[in-house]
Amino acid sequence: MIDQLQTMLQDALSQIASANSQLELGELKANFLGKKSPLSEIMKKMGSMSPEERKTFGMKANEFKVQIENALNARRTELERLAIAARLASEHIDVTLPGRKLSVGSLHPLTKTIEEVEDFFIGMGYNIAEGPEVELDLYNFEMLNVPKGHPARDMQDSFYILDNLLLRTQTSPVQARTLLVSDNKPVKILCPGKVYRRDDDDATHSHQFMQFEGLVVGSDITMSDLKGTLEAFMRKMFGPTREIRFRPSYFPFTEPSVEVDVSCFKCGGKGCPLCKGNGWIEVLGAGMVHPNVLTQAGYDAEKMRGFAFGVGIERVVMLKYGIDDIRHLYTNDIRFLKQFERGE
Ligand code: DAH
């Protein structure tokens, strides 16, 4: 019987040594030391042994039991140690690795330019004005001397929402709105904002783009004020030696109306691809506020006069930074924006 115990012990010790989890160890403990284990079975038979035999057998059985318990404890401790080591290895942090770089955003070319333009005009005493993008026909056209059926409406294909409501086609309605609440007093405003036209998008057209509108009204405002203002503005945007020239044009809300060119800032006026060889680049529309516009807003057109101008912001951005497609300003391709940020 002692031999039987010996074989069982060897078997138990080898199984315990190769156990791979605490659960397995628990099962082995039950198998080898539990009430139904072979050891318990054998010990039950001790009653029928002689006192001498019982003594030696009992001692042996106890010794085996202790050996199994020790082996179980040793393996348990070993498995715990292995588990901690594995966890430490998997949760190891290499503090010497370089950190992840966060990319920082930058101002969009349009925003940057609008801020520059605003700063310039605020410095000249202008107030920034705003108006709604969903506008009444009344302000977008009628109060700007463009009554219903006027042929000049064809110049601006419009998105109508209702008969009398549309997406504004220009920032000029802010002129009408401002004059209406200004009680025949002097006005000096700049209004940047989005405008909408029913144009097909291509390299130079976008159904939504941005303009800024300038309006100055006072008792002694002349065309020279307009010229001086725009010349200073062009020099700020395109370089200190820029010249401007006025070309007669037509806008219903100004009389006389002009289109304004700036001397080419790339070739200085000699002629190059940017200015299409003629030394001048067309930048904006302007003029002296039409007396009808002043009168309709309750101004005394005999005593008060003003000038106004309207500029496409994308055009200024594209000229200033040599961008050849207006869509770059709206598709927000990160490669384009990064290139702009780097000043390339
Ligand atoms: N609103 C005009 C347009 O969108 C631009 C413009 C021209 C505005 C002359 C003015 C102006 O204030 O005086 O084409």
C-alpha cells in the first residue's frame, strides 16, 4: 500500500508542477486531498491494520499529504508571480518614447484677409456692420434703386425663397438698412459677409462667396475721398507703391459708378500674365451713392452725399496669394491650407 501511495504522490507532484492556473490547482487539490481522493480511500482502510502497521502507514500518509500541500502552495505562489510578471510586461510604458504631436489649426485665408481688411478700416474710423443673409427684396434691390422689373436685376442671378425674400446677392443691402436707421446723420461702415448667386461653380465662380461693402456718408464727401480711401486700401493689401485708376461703369445704386483697377503688384505695371499684359488688375466696384438711395432711406440728398464700394473678398485673397482656383477656398483640402499656413 505504501508503494501505491508513493506512485500517487509522484503523479500528484508532476501534475501540480505542470498546472497552469489557480483553477487547475483547485481541482488537483480536490482530486488528491479531498474526501473522495485515493489517499482518503486508503486511509479509511487503516482501521483494519495492526497497531504497528497503522503507525508507520499513518506517518507515511501524513508525510505525503504535507508534501502535496507544500507542492500546491509552491505552485500557487509561482503562478501568482508569473501573472504579475506578465502584467508588468504588458503594461510597460516606455517613458523615453517621443510624445504624439498635436497639430494646431490656423486661420483660414479668407478669415485672415477679412481680419486684415477690418483692421485697416477700423483704423480709419469705420464701424463694422452686419445684415441678414436671407434678405428682403426690398433691401437687396428696391431700396438700392433697383425696382421690380429693372434690367439691372439680370446682373445678379438670385436664389429666391419667396416672392419677396432671397439669399442676398450682395452686401449692399446693409447700406440701405444702415441708412434707414441713421436719421440723416453721417455714416461710416464696413460690412463683410457671405453672398449668394445662381452661378455654376468653376475656377472663378462660386454660388456662395464673400464681399465687403463700404459706405461713407456725410455733408462734404467727394469722389476724391473715395479715391484716397481706396488707394490707401490697395497699398495696404498689395504693396506701398500701388496706383489705382477709375474706369467708368454702371451700378444702379451709384452715380457716377466706377470700376477700380490697381496697378499690377507683380510686374509693377509693365504687363505680365497676372494682369493679362495690360499692367492693371480689376479689383472692385464703387461710386458716389445715388441720390435715390439716400432719399429712399430718408436722407436729404441735397445736403448729404456719400461714396460706396463693394469688393469680392475671394478675388482679393486669390490675387494677394496667387491662388488660381476659388474652390480651394471652400473645399478646405488640408494640404492647401497647410501650404497657405507655411506661406508657400
Ligand atoms: N454690389 C456690387 C456687386 O455685387 C458691388 C458694388 C459696386 C458695391 C459699387 C457698391 C458699389 O457699394 O458702390 O456687384
